[in-house]
Amino acid sequence: MHTPITLIITGLIIGTLGTLIGAGGGFILVPFLLLFYTEFPPEIVTAISIAVVAVNSISGSMAYAKSGRIDYKAGLVFAVFTIPGSILGVYTVKYIPQNVFKIIFGIMLIGLSVYLFFKNKTIISNLVISSEKKGYKHTVLTDKNGTTYEYSYKQSLGSLISIVVGYISPLLGIGGGIIHVPAMVNWLKFPVHIATATSHFILAIMATVSVITHAVNGTYNNTDIVLTIVYLSLGVIPGAQLGAYFSHKIKSHIIIRALAICLIIVGIRIFLT
């Protein structure tokens, strides 16, 4: 068991980086738990991570709400489609051996990081073009700084992506943002800053459902597990506020590049354990 100070500092880092890129921070916390809490099986690792992701995403969403960059209409629809998968993911993870879990997690992180690097130029140069095609939702959103975002997305595709993200999120304990943000930017053509904020809002709902499911199953009926979550959360809450504050001050392509770098480092580290 790490000291409270170590866990709080770790939570601060998770909250800041996770909120900055709209990923919830689970992609940092899960490797941390796998490396330093080897006695925890995958079910406990993911349960701790998803609880901290819930705290992070709720705190971050409150900050993003003040900035006016959350697309609530899209967020609510996508969040609803994550719920069935998020419940199923909680029940599935208990059947995955730890070694297999590490391999799946490592491959996913490295694959996603490579994808982001190759797609990064497209993201940087991409101009969001409005569309009135059938099945597309057109949105014009102006944030608190006066910046106007105009974009269109295919709602059916977004809902399908959300079902997959909902299942993977509690299964790997990552929150799903590291998949949702790239998908929203690349496939649904959301502006990056809207995608990160809206992804955090979706995470707040999805992760909370997963936490309730874990609680009903008795996963949190252990003092050490609860204390670990509490100490991490004490760092995550202010970290989420910092991440949201700096998110609009950093250029979109830098956020995506930072996400890709973090993913490949963590993925390689998981394979080496």
C-alpha cells in the first residue's frame, strides 16, 4: 500500500492529464495499479480505476460546463448507449486472467497511439464542414470565450461507437475517453476541444453506472480498496480543474500528440511487466 501522499500526487497527475485530453485518466491509473499493486486481480484494478475516473469526470465536467464547450445533446444520447455495455463490462472482467488482461491492455494502447500519430496531420489540417445529409446532426456551439464551433456528425455512428466504448471502459478500467475522443474527432468530425469536453461529460455518466454496478456486486467491500480510491480522488478533484483550465490554452494537435505519446509509453511499460 502506497502512502496517502503518493496516492494524492498520483491522483493530481491523473486528474490533470486525464481531463486535459478528455480521457478520464484511467489509461494512467490502470498501469500504475498493475505495476505497484500486483496483489490486485483485474476486477479490483478496474473497479478502483473506474471509481477514480468517475470522480475525475464529474469534477472535470463541472469545469468544462463553465467553459461552455460541452455538447449536451450529443453527450446525453451517446451516454445512454454506453450504459448497457458498461454494465456488461463489469461482469465480464472477472473472467479475464491477469496476464491476458495485461496483453489486451498493452496491445490496445500501442495500437491506438500509432493510429493517432498517423492521423495527427489529418486532425491538424481538418476543417469542420457542416452537412445537411440525412442522419446527420448539425450543431453550432459558442463557448464562454466567444469561440463558435460549427460541425455535423452522424448520430447512428456515434451511438454505435458509444456501445463499444461502454463495454471496453469498465472491462479495462480506462474510462473509455482514450477511444471516444479520437473517434469523435476522426470519425464524427467533432472539434477537438468540444470532443474532450463532451467525452468527459459522457464519462461522468458511464463511469458512475459502472461504479454502482461494482458496488452492488460488493467489489468495494474492502477498506484498503476504499482508502486507495479516497486518496487518489483527493488529488484527482483539483487535478481535473487544472486540466480543464489549461485545455483551451493548448492547441488541438498538441493535445492529440500528447495523448499518443502517453499511450505508447504506457503500452510498452505494460508489456515489460
